Amino acid sequence: MRGGWEIKKLGEVCEIKPPKKEAKEKLKENELVTFLPMEDLGIVAKTIIPVKEKLLKEVVGSYTYFADNDVLLAKITPCFENGKIGIARNLTNGIGFGSSEYLVFRSKGKVFEDYLFYYLSRETFREEGRKNMTGAVGHKRVSKEFIDNYKIPIPPLPEQQRIVAILDEAFEAIAKAKSNAEQNLKNAKELFESYLQGVFENKGVDWVEKTLGEVYDVRDGTHDSPKYQEEGFPLITSKNLKKDLLNYDNVNYISEKDYININKRSKVDKGDILFAMIGTIGNPVVIQDEPNFAIKNVALFKVPQSQNSNFLKYYLDAKSTINQMISDAKGTTQKFVGLGYLRGFRILLPPLIEQKFIVQKLDALSSETKKLEGIYQQKLADLEELKKSILQKAFSGELKTEREVEV
């Protein structure tokens, strides 16, 4: 810690939750104020853009009060854990009201609000807060005691402003770099999707139109709910189908007896395709290895030797296919496509040799696309690490010049 810096508790340098009576003293009940619901508070977004207004009398009773230059922080999970925080500025008549789940910090004069914003934006603060939450699962909140006693390094105000100026410039550059990387990632995905779509739109003269049920043995898994146990045979459902692979992270296990009974109806073999048909629709996966699992509420396409499994997988992955199925899906709370619908769904099929050629080209492009996605995703991860590093330096007195934080 550099000379001239102090360590203070938040409760010492901030008024936390200023009293509502201030609003009543400044405004009449029929005057407008900014209204900021939780969904309008950004994720680590310094600038709050107020878009809603209400009369003071409509909000003063049950909502949280704040004023221009107060720092707002969501105290309830998952909003706190996600980093919902911002500085209230340009409020209607200088006053705002919002969610009862806001913590409001008002400087007593020793801390610059932008400096406080950046300090409370740190991931380490959220991690410590998460450990000190109280309440029921799903409704846990950071405790008042934790907030009041949380310590903050306080340099002189000119140093705080210098730090904020450097952080503003660095974070603006990081935001721009992130936006570019996210756009490049999006472009890479869209390029592959566009090419994939073109394959099925530009059919050859020898392509034939069939229903999926005419070409493939289309089944689904059990509709029953077998008893789960600590270990045994995995039961694959839609939640376990991810992009091109099976995810076993949250899989449930069943007994050998249930595994055998389910597989009498819908045994999965190597080369088959699984397809999510309830809730999420899509995410086709080609089974690459001999399976040791059963399936529930998942479509199963058994592919004959006269057809190519990966060609069908790409067809089921095409945006036009998924969009059509989602449009036709039934159900209100949870969309689904039935077995009869899938069997009657139409497909254009080239000869097997052409299917293999198409798959070869798509595999090559998919591989290159995934390489690009990996590069851009790593860039995004590196930028997040850079933000953490800059913040760590800023509040330990190690941030000296702008050059140290170049993106």
C-alpha cells in the first residue's frame, strides 16, 4: 500500500441506504422521478441509462430511494453474483427509485463514486460477498454487516481521480476489443451456418425428397421416470445434448434392470443420432463410441448403411430445419416435437457418395471454424483476465501510468 493511503470500512466512508424522506423534502408527490427496475441495471455497467419514470407517490412506499451520483449494487443472488452495479446519474429531478434489492452507497466525501464503482466491480468482492450471504437458497443476500465492515483502500481524492481516469481509458479499450472479438466470433459461426444452409438449398438434379421415417428408423426414449440412484447406467435426456457432444455433467443414473428395459424399446448403437425433441429442440449428436446409456424423451435416428450419419446430423443442424421445427412445435410451457412429426418431416437426399463428399467439405470447414472460435474465445478470456489484473493493480497502489494497461 502506497504512502498516504488509508484503509477504511465502507460504512465509514459511505452512507448506505440514504433515507427516503430526502425525496419527499425535495419533491411533491405528483412530480416525476426515475424508476429503475432490476432488469435495467447493467452488468458492471458504469453508466445507467434511465428510461422509465413514475410519480413520486407511486414509488416512495415500497421501492429503494437513490439520487444522482449514488452507486447502486444488487444485493440478491444471482444479480449480485453476476455483477449488477452502476452509478446513478442524469436522474429525473435528480431522484430515482428502484428494486428493494438494491444497496445504495453515497460518498461522505472521502471516496470518489467512480472509484467506489470500480472497487465494488471486482470479482474478488463478489466472491467474498458470496461466502457471506444469508437467506434461503435462490434468495440469498449479502448481509448488512458484511457490507458495512468491508474494507476499502482510500488514497487522496486526486489520486482516486487519476486512477479512475486510467481505468476509464483502459476499460473503454478493453470493451472495444471485446466487441471486436465477439463480432469476429459471431461472424465465424454465421459463415459456417450460411455455407451449411447453402448446401441444402442448392440441391443437385439427382437428389430425392423423402420423409425421415421413410429413410431412417426414428424412435424415441422412454417416457417413464425410472428411479434414480447414486451410480449405475447414465440416462440421457435433452439437457445432456450439447453442440456435437454428450455432456454428462448433470446426468442421472438408473439401475441395470431399468437400463435393460428401456433399451428394449430404444437401444442406441454406434453411428446413431440423438436429437433433443422436448424443451430445447435440436443439438443432434452422432454417437461415436459404443454406448452404455439409455435415453429418455430424446429422438433416436438409426441410420442404415445406405446413408451417412454425419450428413443427417448436418441436415438436422441446419438453421432452416431447426427454425421449421421450432415453428411447428407444440406445447405452451415447454415446446416439443412428437415422434410422428419427426417421422413425417421431409429431407432432400443426394446419393451416398455425394453425401460423403459433402460431409468431407463440411467437416473441414467446421474444423477451421472451431479453430477460429477457439482463438476468439481465448481472446475474450484474456481480456477478462486483463481487467482483473488492472483492478488488482489499481487498488494496491501499483497502477502508475497508462502504458501499463495497454490492451
